Amino acid sequence: MPRSHPPTLIRLVGRCLERECGVVPGDVLLAAVSGGPDSMALLHVLSILAPRMGFGVFACGVDHGLRPEAAAELSLAEQAAAQWGVPFERRSVCVAPGGNLQARARDARYAALRERARAVDAKYLVVGHHQDDRAETVLLRLLRGAGPRGLAVLPPRAGDVLRPMIRASRRDVTLHLQRHGVPSSQDPSNHDPRFLRSRVRHELLPLLRELSPGITEHLAAVADQLQIAGAPAASGSAEMAACAAPFDASVDGVPLNREQARQLRQVLSRATASSEGAAATGRARGDARQLHVPLSRERALVLDSRTGRPTITPPTRIPAPLRLADGARPSSPSGPSGDGGDVNSPR
């Protein structure tokens, strides 16, 4: 039976933490919290998921000394964290006025957050970027002349940084705040036209949405595809990356629809991670040469990662280690993935 409503922010974050970020029971996470809507939604969701998934969570807020309102915003976050049972610490950094202020403030913030993460033995630093942030960043990079590698921005996991809300939209975040009565503050600099990101958010993206309502999802999908294509080579991951974008393919007359393309990217990402893990431990895992996506109950797409040649085969022949994980369901073809929709909807 199809879902009658889209997944909640709690479900989206939990799924991303488990499937794409690799969080396991016993891990400790440090959430970066500013008091703004995104970070407050993130903190609230993590406080709910921590006992369910078995990870620990701490929170830290950083005052850059640039706005007098920041202290009150962090106090709001500290009070909410106490209510939700999350230990909170605030830190202050000094960022002198001058050029590239946002970048220098970001560097100082991350340095302070990582210092706090070491103090609480946190394995990961968790930030509140969501899908709209990712789309904005792709546009910012395009405006600055970035190439394909520079457009693979804000992945769910990058080293010690996790972005578990990256499959959620700004609307998902807003609905969560309203549904659960989560308090938050607004940073007026987010509307300051002196900052290019502010103009992209409030001027460029609204115009693009008039032309293409799904532009946010499209831009996020581009970042996903380029991230996979640029994945580091390790134990066959180079071959996987070479054939990682058959999103408009028709195999034996069967087109890949958008959901199947999404599942294919998921399998590619997992297979790459599995290959890297196997290389690190010296153990082989399954058949790393072939990747599989179910098309229906009767057949599946098999993509040979060395040749890039796709074929159709019965699902019974799929090696168990490379089948899609729990929760992924086969979807019947409904048309080519390029027919005006997104290829990586978080729904």
C-alpha cells in the first residue's frame, strides 16, 4: 500500500544516519547548534533518535562575537537542550572584521566545535544542512565558476562531519518545528543582500522555481551524481564510479525511472563503501564487479561495474551482500528518469 503522507523529519534523519552516515550504536555525536531553525530541529530530532538508535549526543554553540543577538540565541538553545536531556556547552571565538567574513567565521566555528568534540570523545560532528542548503551551494559554486568536482557539495558524510538532514527540505524542517513546538531564532544576516548566499536564496532560487518547481531536488541530485563520479578509487570503486550515472538508460527496452535511479545510486554508494572497508581489512565482500537494482518482482537490472554494460536478470540471482538494504522496495518502471522529475527525491 502506498504511503499516505511523506516521511517525517525524524524518519528522514534516522534513515540517513543509519544508511548514509554509518552511525552505529555506541557512537557519540556532537551537534552544532546556533539557535536557528535548522540546528534546533536537528538537535530535537537527535534527542529523540539517540535512545532509539543507541548513540550518544552532545551539543555545542559557538558565538563569533559578530552579533549582540547571538548570546540570547545560544541561551535559547541551551534551555531547549536541557529540556531534551542533551548536555550543552557554548564557546566564543574572535573573528576580526574584514573580507570573506563568513568563510573565516566558519573556519573558526569548526575549529571550536572539533575541540569540543575531542573533549567529549565524539566520533562525529553533526551539522544542520538540508537539501535547500545543498541546492543553494551548488548555485553558488556555479556562479563562481566551479567545475564538476566543485559541485559535489555537502554530502551526507564528509570525514568527521555528518549532515543527516540533507535528504530533508526546508519545508520538512519548518513542519517539524511547528508540529513539535520547537523554539528557534532567526539570524537577520540570512536576509542581508550583501551576502551572495542570501541573494541566491531569496532572489535566484524563487525565480528558478517558477521555471522548474523541482529545481531544488534537481540540483541536489546533480551533487549526488558528481559525488559518486568523483569517489576515490579503492578496490574497484574506480570502476564503479566510471559507470555510476546511467540515469536515463533503457535496458532491454525497460527504462529506469526516478526511484530506480535513486536506488542505483544508493547501491553504488554502499558498494563503494564496502569495497573501501574490505580493502582496509584485507577481506573481500561479495561480488564487487556487479551492482543490482530491482525493477520488479520478476527481474532486476544488473550493472557490470567494469564494462558499464547493463542487463536484466531474475532477482533470485542477485548475491545477498549486494541486495538493497531493509526498506528499499522494487518499483515498476513508469518512464525514463529524465521526464521532467527529480532523480533523488527524499520522499
